[in-house]
Amino acid sequence: MPDRPPPHDLSEKIAALLEQGVSVTDDVMHAIDATFSAHNAGELIGILSDPSNCEADAIFELIFYPDQTFQETIEPFLMARSFAPEDVELIVRSLALKNLTVTVLLPHGRGLMKVPVTESILRQLVLRLNIERQIDLRLVSALARGVTEPAYHMRLRVFLRNCRREFSDAALDFLRSWIEKMYAKSPHFEKAFRFLLEFFDYATPETDIYQLLMKEKGALVQQIARAEKCEAALQTHHVEALMLRGMPILCVDIDDIRKKIVLIDHICLSMFGKTEMLDHPDIIERAIPSAD
């Protein structure tokens, strides 16, 4: 097991990253604009500094949400050491004692603001780093053996660190096999890897992963069929009329679903040497151009 360092060491690492400044993404800026009417950084910091503003904390948490790059930067530090759940609060307190003021840069030339970072904001940031989560040794070994590019190695570890639940042994063994067999071969390795992590987050395979993936594929095909039926009905009927008939109005991204179907086929063909077309081969054929 890796050595456990004083939590203070990690707080220094996090503080150093925060002191480099934070850039607000377009998505976060969109959420800010949907909440407040502020044309520039000066107006926004004035709104957020108002103690009566009950939505300010939520916006600050979005601004300081650790992104993929932030996590990849500290992942080598986490890879070499281990942390317990109780260390989180110690790190938060250590950071709070620094009284950090962070430069926040808004996009599209809207300026920058200096933000005093509260203990509450720091706590949410540290919790979202998942520092106490231990990546299963089977996957650690597979990554160490198969993924030679250090930056990409860290990227894949962050994906695993951000998983919300513990996977079954069958899922872990399958992920290990996917890394070992397909990392150097598959042009869709990362997309398939992320799909599998998402899939195993709600599916709990014990043995037959192929059948579980085929079941998921069938559900996705049926979802496309229902969505296309809904779209066709909307071409000739008003929404209200369809709702009165009891027809559900589906809001789904059909292209995204097709891409998932293609990934399932790619995974199954790569790992099992087979897949199934189910009852709607035309839908599968239309999905293939959208795979990338």
C-alpha cells in the first residue's frame, strides 16, 4: 500500500494550483448568465459578494469545480500516496488557514475578479477530488503495464477515480482485459472505456457481460424506435393532441444513442468476436457513420 503523507502536503499542492488562477468555462458562464444579469467581472463580483444573495455559494462552487485538467495535475501525487476519508477535513482546514484569494478569469474578454475562497467552497472542491478513493489494483496494474504515455495514464486514472460506485469483480476483470487487449489496438479506446465506466455504474454484471451488453443494446434500439415514432407523429400533430392521446413526448438525442450502440458493437466484436443485430438492423446501419 502507498505511504500516507501528512495531509498538509496535498493542501500545498492544491493551493499552488489555485494560486495560478481559475478560468471560467463557457458552460459555467452560461449558468451564471442564466442566474444573474452581469455584463462583466466587476458587476458579477458585486452581485456574488452580496451577503443576501442565496445563490452565490452555488455559483462559486461551479466556478471552483475541479475540472479534468486540475485532477490530472494532482493525480501523480495521489497515485504515489493514499488518503483516508478523515483526511479530507484536515486538508480543507489547512487550505482555509491560507486565506486564499484566487484570480478568476471570465471568458470572452469579460474581465477577471479576485475571489476570497471560503471554507465551504474549499470543502466542496476537495470532496470532488475523490482523494480517498482507491483504484482497484487490477486496473492499476493494467494501466501501469499497458499505458506508457504518462499524461494519458493520468487521464484514465482520473476517469476511474471519478466513478461513483464500486464495480463488481466481473466488471473489474472486464475493464482490465479491455485495457490490456485494446489500448494499443482500438481507435475508439477512450470512448469505449468511458462508456463502460458509465454502463457499469448502473449495471452490475456477475458473469455474462456479453448478454448484459446485448440487453442494453436492445433497450437503446427500442428507445430510438420510440423516439422516431414520436418525431414522425409531431410532423402531423400538435403536441397537445398527442398528449391528450396519452402518447409520451420523448426528448432524447438519437445520434448520441446511436453512437452508444456502435460502441457496444465495437466492444463486443473486440472482446467476444460477435454481436447481434436484434430486430432493427436499419437503425444499427444508420448509427455506424455517427460512431466518431
